[in-house]
Amino acid sequence: MSFNPMYCNGKAKIINSRSHKYHHLHDAINLFGKIPKRDAQTKTCIRSGLNFRTINKIRFSFFPLLFLLLAGPSTNARAELSFNGESRFIMADARLTITLANEDKEAALAQVTLDWGDGEEARDLPMALSTPLMRIPARQKATVDVFYLGHGLPEDRESYFLLSALEVPKAPKDPNVLQIALRHRFKLFYRPALQMTPDAARAALTWERQPGNEGHTRVSNPSPYYLTLSDIEAKAPDGRSCGTPIEHLMLSPFSSHVLDTPTCPPEGFHYQVISDAGNPRAYHVALEPGGKSQGSPRS
């Protein structure tokens, strides 16, 4: 996992250049001084996610900066905000309350933002936050409300957003301290009243070999829900794995995606579908010749 240097407001930052499979994401931003304001320039710098559990495995490809980090100032990182164990949020009404807990012995400042999940920022966002910037006392909780304005989103399918919470660090007293601010990111789905249930949507997922190319398999989501798949593993006729498992795939409502397994024509797939609670549910599908197949739960 390599990092590339970028610059915002004249201050050097290290931004993760690779996306991550997990549903609870973190942006790691090395800050020399104060956090820049949230403007168009800052958005250009704050882009990808970093799983906090792998932060101790980071290696840098920018060697002069690596030398500076190792030989120069000390590093200070905080990760004291928690979200009641949530990894995603489902908004089934015009209002959703989200709880943030400060587990530190000092007060924390949190900045909460909401964006389109597909990264399209040109469209107006029909959502609002009650308290985008909040101070949370030590060992206490605070809430932020997400409001839907009542129009602007389709009523026949889910809509996908990214909810971000940035822990704003205090200005260091020691000028030689390198601060790391952590941005937590969560998937947020606005879910109108739908005829199909989430369980029925997961069961409706179909798999089909592509005519003329047995190494290609089309997986289709005919439901109005966003379906998140993980650890998709193609299986050969003898049961061995075909190629490298696909770590993450999210299918938007009424969409499909073609999986490429060039090493062997798969007989089926093992995969997981993420539930509303963020838990993986294991499935298996055996591909039927000349038709669509549906998966079943796998123990």
C-alpha cells in the first residue's frame, strides 16, 4: 500500500492512493499544522479510504518524506470516536439520528459531512445535517440528525450516500509533532417504502454464463436495493478456486456486472452478501448451463 504526496493550502499531506474493501473506511491525512477548511481544494486532497486496522502496516514510496518522518517530528494519532458498532446506516424515514461517542478522556471536535455515494457533486443534495460541527465532552455521547427534504430522490429504489466524520485534532503545543486526523466513512442508504424485502432482494440475485465466453459470468441485481457482495470466489468443477477472489462488489438497483475468470470456466461461486447490520451472509451458487441461476445460503 503506497502513499503519494499531495498539497493543499501550501501544506503537505499524505493521501492513500488505493480504495479499500471494508464498509467502515478511514481517510488518514497527515497534517502539518491546522486542518484546512472544507473547500473545493480540500476535497481534491481528501479522497480515498484507509482501514485503520492496517495503519501500522503502511509503507511509503516517497523516500525523502519517509526519512523526514522517521528522523524528524514525533507522530500523534487519535481514534477515540465510535458509532455504537455501526458500519452502515439505513434511513427509512425523513429523519435519521446517528450517535457519536467520545471514548477519550478529553473533549473531541467532530465534523460530519454527507455526499453522494457515486461521487457526483454537481447535483443538489436533498439532505441536511442538524449539527455538522459538534463538540463532544469527554466520555460522553452526542447525536447528529440527517434530514431528507422530501423530494429529489427516487421512490422505487434505494439511494446511496457517504457519511463522513472527521476527528478534528487540537493544535499541537509542540511544533515538532506530526498530527494524523482520521476520517471515518460509512455507507448511508435512503430506503423508501419498497414492495420487496431485503432478504428477498438477496435471494433474487442471479448468475449467468456469458454465451461464447465461459470465463465470463454476469451477476445481476433485479431488486430495488443496493447489494454489497464480498469474497466472491469462483469454483472449478473439481472444487478448486479459479483465480483471485473478488474482495468487494456493490451492485446498484436493477444493474449487473460481468465477472472475468480467465484461469478456468467456473462451475459456481462462493460469495457473501452484507446484511443491513453490516454482517456477511455466506451463499453458494451452481451455474446452470444455458440459463440463470440463483444462490442459496451456505453454512
